[in-house]
Amino acid sequence: MKKSLYILAPYPFGEAPSQRFRFEQYLDYFEKEGFEIHFHPFLNEKTWQKLYKNGSAIQKALGFFSSFLKRWVLLFKLPKADMIFIHRETAQIGPPVFEWIIAKVLRKKYIYDFDDAIWLPNYSASNARFHRLKAYWKIKFCIRWAHHISAGNDYLADYARQYNKNVTVIPTTIDTENHHNKQTDYKSLPVKIGWTGTHTTMHYIDEIIPVLQKLEKSHEFEFVVISNQAPTYDLKSLRFVPWKKETEIKDLAQFSIGVMPLRADKWSEGKCGFKGLQYMALGIPSVLSPVGVNNKIIEHGKNGFLVASQIEWEKILVDLITQPNLREKTGLTGKETVIEQYSVISQRGNYLTLINQ
């Protein structure tokens, strides 16, 4: 008889990177291993599409009201669950009412999974007026009441251990067989320096814009940005590619060099290095800021590069633009790192052990 695994997540299936690459890509494997999956997002598709856009306050409010109703109905189904898996939070706003009911009233075990420093305030400009409703303080209680914690990196795990000793680090992973299964062309010209991410994280690029402006005067390259919104940088080399799920991997594989600039702050410490891992999985040589888990993923000069200043950014980018052999050697070593340590294949046994508790 199959075990029932109830997954409570913030977003609709297949829409949010945090869900897609934390646990959604493991669901087929869990089913093969004897689990019956019940996936319950907080937001429906319609509300999710409006969430990070300006305006539509009434529609957003109605969407959230409907989401809360569905969560209350779901509580009556959870007593039959063999295991409950909560990603980030059961509801995106308000106190941890549902987590408390699950743990203290229903007496059900749940695994709590998180991949960012979500106890710190972080919000988009379109929802700034309502960010206090997020109740960031609730995260420590979600952790405290959990049976076990799945954290995306050591920094997050250290935070979780303040409230719960049962913590396992499972990195955000890449499906190198079925998804990130292409490889960049090291001989393709012009060289394409690339960045991918949502508009909410695009501000990190600001650090390297002066470097790119300087390099435009002496080297031929394109700076490709894959995102949900077009950037407005003053760059002759800039090319915008709208993010599409259907072409995501094909578009990424066009990169000759992948960049991931970050600021050294507490929020960045909680990041799981996902951009870098995406690049590396496709054999793209990656240049990252030495922040948080990036220092663990990258062995400088072997499977990628860690750079902390504009002078270092300029030097490494020039080396990679002008030396295709360096791009290939570094890119292939980075790909090996992902397959061995940060792939679905390498971590699915750890996940299975976790949900079988």
C-alpha cells in the first residue's frame, strides 16, 4: 500500500524556482518509491500571476481569501497523511496558524524545508505596503514545531539548529538527466556573458555594469539577461531574452560565461548558489561573488571563479573572453562538480530517507 505524502507549498506547481529545484523534480522518484503525492499550493494560478505586479489589490485580496479557505478545508484531510512536507510556509501572510494546528492539534509530523533566509524582511516594491503581513517572525516557530528540517545550506541549517536539533542540509539541486542536459558551445562567437533571474534580484547586476561598460571599449561580446522583465542598463552589448519555461535550458546554454554578483549581507548568506549551479550544469564557466555557499561550491580557478572587486571581475572576464580553452576546461570541471554533489541523482537518496522517517 502506498504512503501518502502531503506537500504544502506557497506557489502553483512548476512556477517558482524555489519549489521546482527544491522538491518538485523529485516527485516522480517518490512515486516510484511507493508514495502517493498530494500537492496543495497556497496560491492558485490566477493570484500567483498578479502577485508581483502593481495594482490589482482587490483581486489579490480575494485570491488570498480563497487560499485561506482552501487551507482550512485541507486540515480535515491531513489526519490521514503518512507524512507532511511544508516548503517555506503554509500561508504567505499571517501567523503560523496552520503549522500550529498540524503539529499541536492534529499531532502530525511534518518536514519543514526552506532555501532562503526567509526570517529576514525581503519584499518586492509592488507589495511593500503589505510586507508586514508576512510575519517574518513565524519562521522560528515553523522550525521549532517541525519533526525534521531540510535546509538548503549550512548558514540556514545553523539558524534552524537554534530551534530544532533535527536538521539535514540538502542543497538545491539540478536535474542533469532530464532538464539541464545540454552543454554550451565553447567555440560560439561572439562570446556571451550571461545572467538569469527575476527582476527582484536584477539589482545585483549593478555591481558589474561599470566593468562591462569598460570592456565594451576593448572586447567584443554580448551581455545577455534572461528575466521576466527587461533591464534598462546603458550597455551597447545588452540583449534581453524573456524567460520562458519551455526554452529556459536552450536559452541558458547559449551563455559562454555565467555571472552571479551578490552583495555580502545576511540575505545573500542564505542563498543556495542556484544561478551558479545552473550555469555549471550546462558546462558554462561561472564567475560568482564569494558570498555564502558560493565559497563551498566553487574552488577558485578550477571549477569556477570567485571575485570580490571590480578589478577582479575585469581580469577574470577578460581571461574568459579571450581564452576559449580556459572556458572549456573550467566549464567541464564545474559540470562534474554539479553531477557529483548538486544533482538530483546525488541527493535523491537523502530526500527519500528524510520523508521515510
